[in-house]
Amino acid sequence: MATALITGASAGIGEAFARLLAAEKFDLVLVARDVARLEAKATELRNRFGIGVEVLPADLSNTDQLLRVEARLQDQSRPIEVLINNAGFRLIENFFHSDIASENELLEVLVRAPMRLMHSILPAMRERNSGVVINVSSVAGWTTGGTYNASKSYLTVLSESMHTKLLGTKVNVMALCPGFTRTEFHQRGKMTMTGLPNFLWLSADEVVSKAWKSAQAGDPICVPGWQYAILSTFARFGPRPLIRRLGANLRFRRGRKP
């Protein structure tokens, strides 16, 4: 039975990936900071789907803990077939007022960690000519909005680069670029989202279902939802002065995924 490793697996998109892959009969390695929630989720998935589930608690901003996840990916006696880089959080303060330690922590989790985890697993995937990496990016990567958006832009571009380098193999690296998705991300961050129209909200399950189908098809980028297909096209190819102005006018409050 193949094994998938998921970061940020205790809630939201990561938890939805865990349920989908469990239903596909993958064994799982669940990575997140909240040990109690990981253990509860692992028990639920074992009982419901009859699969093996490992719990690997880790804060990916911590180098020593990140190294433990890298070591698991590099353990060729228990190979990982699917890597889902989902862990992340957002700083909501204006760049001029944010704490530099928090800015650095965001880069550690959203940029350094997925880069290092890909670097840990892709050579083995290429050697055996099999594997899937899904990097959970965002449509925000095509707009302006501070360090978070810039980090997502990095992840999308790196995913495209790795996808291109692996053309002709059976290894696929894909950037998943969702829009607003109903998870704990906004609630935990105390973000006020009541003004957002209902049609802009996606469910984590529909995002993950679309992502998995796209990854199986070998797509380099997945943008779930017709509304975000339209909005992302405008963000990618519209006039950059207008895109910059719209991005600069968005404001949230601070939040972090579990």
C-alpha cells in the first residue's frame, strides 16, 4: 500500500486531503503542530478506512522538527508516494507594522519548508519514476499583498519549474491555487469575512477533489472553481497597475493554520 505525507493535516484542506487519500487506500503520515488533534484524526481514519496512519508532530518553522519530517521523506524503507505541502499561516498586519520575527517565521513555513521537503523527496521519486507532489499555493500568489502573497507566488513558480523538469516521467509536481475556502484558517485568525459573497466560498472537499483529479491528469496548476478560474485569469494577465492597486486595498487580521 502506498503512503502519503500531509503537512498541516489536522484541519482544513490538509484534513480533507487526509480523508480523500485514506478513501483511496493510502497509508498516511500526518504532520501538524497540534498533537491531540493529530492523534484523534489518526484514530478516526484508521477506524473508518482500515489504513495505517503515522503521527508526526512538527512545527515547520523549527529547523530540528523540520529535519524530522525530511528524514521521514528520505526513509526509502518506507517510501512516500504522495507529498502534500499544505501547512501555512498568514500575517495580517501591514508590512510596516509587522514583527520581523513573524515575517521570518512565515517565510520559514511557506517558503523554506516546502522547498526543503520537495528537495528531500523528488530525487527518490524521479529514480523510481513514480510520485505526486501537491503544493497548496493560492490565487493570492498572482496578486499583491505583502509577504504571504509573495510566498505563494514563490511556491507556484517553483512548482511549475519542477513540473517542467519532470516532464516525460511519471512524477508530477502541481501547484494547487484555491481562492477563499471554508476552513478554520479565517476563524482562528479572527478575520472578519462576513462581507465576502457566498459564491466566492469553496468547500475544502471540493478543492481537494478537484486537486487530486488534476494531479492525476498531470496538470501543473489547479485553480478550483469557475469563479477563481475567471479571477485568476484577470489577476495573471490583467493590467499590473490595477492588480497592484486592488491587492494593496485588501486588509485582514492575523491568522495561522494549526
